[in-house]
Amino acid sequence: MNIRIVALGLMLVAQTGLAQESYKPAKAKAAERATMLETLQKGKEIQGGRGQYLFLPEVHAVEHKASAETPQEALARIGESGAQVLETKGRLVLFRSAQPKPALAVYVAGATVYPTVLNARTGTFGVLTGTVIVKPKSMAAAAAIASSHGLEKGK
């Protein structure tokens, strides 16, 4: 009887051990991330207030609809079920899409899909969720720049 209990206990412990992710040292994780970042398609460079950013035409972000929704369920909801999940930032799921998209937020199946950028200095992702403020060198050129990129001009 005691042998059966011990055997059952070992089986339960072995199953939970197999279900866990294997431990990777910090250097291995950093190298894996650097390799992934190198494989990403990079678009135009964007000069921000504190740094340089690169537009990522194949990386996008979508918000979880409910707290119980998994990243894969969020992607399936917008028709990107085969996409690779890169990371989550709070309620946003960053994913690599098979098809590059333009740098604008689009509404798909009740969810907004946001464009992303890569901080050139730190290698971290940024999500463009709202209005982008652009200060052209020449204010006289603002209207031409806005119309050529399909942008709305404000004050």
C-alpha cells in the first residue's frame, strides 16, 4: 500500500516537472532575443523625443478583451491564429504577423490592432496607440507632408 502511494506521488511530481519551461540562463535568453530582433523586418526610422525608433511592419499589438483571454485567443479573434507571440505588455499582446501592415491602427473584429516600433538603443518594443506628434523642420511644409502620408493636420 505504501509503495503505491509513493509511486503515485512520484508520478504527480514528474508530470508537473515536465509541464514547466526549462530553465534558461539570462545570457541565453538575451542571445535568443537579440537573434529574434535581428530577423525582424525594419521600416522607416522615427526620431522621438528621447531616441530613435524603427517601425516594425510585421509586428503589431492587440489588446486582450477579457482578463481570462489568452494571447492565442486574442490573436484568433482578429484572424491571426498562426501568428507568433513575441511578448505581452500589460493588456497588449505583441505578435509577429505573416503579412506586413502599414503604420496605422486598424479596427478588426471588434479590436484595435496597433503598429509597433523598436527602440534602436535599448531593443525594447513600443506600441503606437494614439496620436503621433510630428514637428517638421519647416512649418511651411507641414501640409505637404501630411497630405503625402495620409495624415490629418492639427494645431
